Amino acid sequence: MSYKTLDPQDFLVSADSITAPCWSNYTVALDTFYTSAIQLGGASGNYYANVYNLDPSNNNSELQFNIAYANKFGSGSQAYSAAYLDLSPTRTIYGQWRNMIYGDENSNFSFGGVTPASQSIYVITIDRSRYKQSLLPGSLNLTLSGSGQDNMVLTDNSLDVTTVTYCDAGRVYEIVSGSNGSATDAAGPTGAVGAGMTRSGSYGLFLPDIGAIILNDSALRLSAVNGGIALPTSAQSNTSNDNFLKLFDAINGGGSFQLNSQETVTSDFIFCRARNGEFNYSENPSFISGSTGAVLYDLFVNNPTTYITTIGLYNNSNELLAVAKLSKPLPKDFTKEALVRVKLDF
């Protein structure tokens, strides 16, 4: 076995971004949506609705995402106890997402610079098995239907901003009316505060690093002329309004939910070089005499030929870190130089 110390120029680091549709079977646009009566009838049904690509009774059905409704004041769901009417699942969900995004239990959600008074939100959480590292900004195209009006398409504004904004949950983008990461209108609908927004601010927040979409209920409840879909949210105190099912109906009626995942694969390239005067002799017992250490065959002295089959990568403590196997033996003698590129993905 022969060793050679690698030089700094023998190393190169490269990163590639790999994207793919989020949904099962690499479906580009999810167009069928199903809920489970069993899940909705259980304890978790007080908090959210699971959404599947096929009827849950089908063995091929897979969870795609879930929908939850949250209210700062606990309205829209049954209270945990009659003694604490303001404590309910909607308030719990609101607090969880507020802390996750802002890291402060006293903060309020803000959308496009506007803080709605109602402080009601919808949360779409993409199932973790649907994406690898994160969601891909610019790939969101969510179609929502409203009562007696045209459908509306929501996207993130990743192509409209020059500086990425960060929160405690990572990158954050505003959700606007548009497609493929850009608002479609320059001035926005009546009373809007920005492109693709409403007077209630943006339609929500896109959080690609945690696989979540926060929708601004105040914007969705607006009439069509004001940029909303007249979403019939009901926020009665100590009442199970099942608001997440109203958003589900809007998504189901829209019939199209496009979203891609993104993964950055980092590769280490290591260039292992064997110059003409290197690695031409072997320490294999078939090369030398075990008693005298002499080369057994004169041909190996004057014109040796070896065959490179394996490359081992060691640290300075002579510990084996990685092994690269060649697809076929590589002949090596004094008339040849070899360059083997080893790629490590992680």
C-alpha cells in the first residue's frame, strides 16, 4: 500500500440545488383533496385537518399537508374549560406559531406592514415527508375559490424582493396575489398597500425553511372587489366553528396547489494524482520474496506495471475515512500518469 499527502489545491467544494414537486408521485399540481372523518372525529380534529391526495380509505392515500385555524383571543373553538373561556385550541395554535416565528409571546402577526385587528390566521403545514431540506421560493401557486367569483392564485413574492427577510423560523416572504414568485398587478386591488396586496396587508407569510404557509384571515375575508375571496370565517367564542374546513373548501374548489421542494447537495471533490514516477511498485507479496525482500521477476524491476483498484482517504492520524472503488482496474507504469476524481456528497 502506498500513500501520498494531498495538497490544498487537490480539494474543491461545490454545492448544487435539487428541486422536485412536493406532492406524492412527483405530482406537479395537487388537484384532488380529501380529509379523514376518523381524524376529524378524534382529538386532533379540534386543532387541524389532515389533507390527503386520495380518499384515506385507499391504501395508496398519503398525507400531503394539514390546515389549522388560530385566533389570538381563542375564538372559533370550544374552550378547554368553562372556567377559562378564552383558553382553547385556536389560542394555543396561535401562541405556538407566534413564538416560532417571532420568538416573542407578546408579538402580533404582521402582513405586508399591516397588523390586522382580528389577529386570526390560517396555517398550512406541509407534511415533513413531502420535502427534503426546504420549500422552494417562487414555486408556490395556490388557487383559492370564493363564493360566486373567479378563483384567486396566491404565490410568494420571492422574485419581487432584492433582500431576503429572516425571522426566528428562517426565511420569510410575503404571500401576494400572483404566480411563480411575483405579484401580477403593479398597484394591487382597491385600497391595497402594495403590489398583489389588500388594505389588510399581504395574504400571508411563506416560511420555506419550516415548510409552512401562514394565511391572513383578514385579507381572505374581504370581498372580491377588495381583493379577497369572502372566506366565511366565523370566530364565535367558545364555539367549534371548524374554520379550517372553510379554507379546505376554498382550496378544494380552486383545484390546484403547486409547490416544489428544494435540497442543497454539497459535494467535496478530491483530486488524487499519480504521477509517472509514483505508484509503479506494489507491496503485494506476489511482487517480492518473503525471505529476502527481492523483486521476484526482473520484468517488475525494469518495466513494472501495477493496477489501481481502490483509493483510500486517510487523516493525519492514519485513520481511514473513506474508500473509493474504481469501476475497473487502472493500469499504471512509468509511461502513464493518472488523475482520479473522488466525489463525496453530503
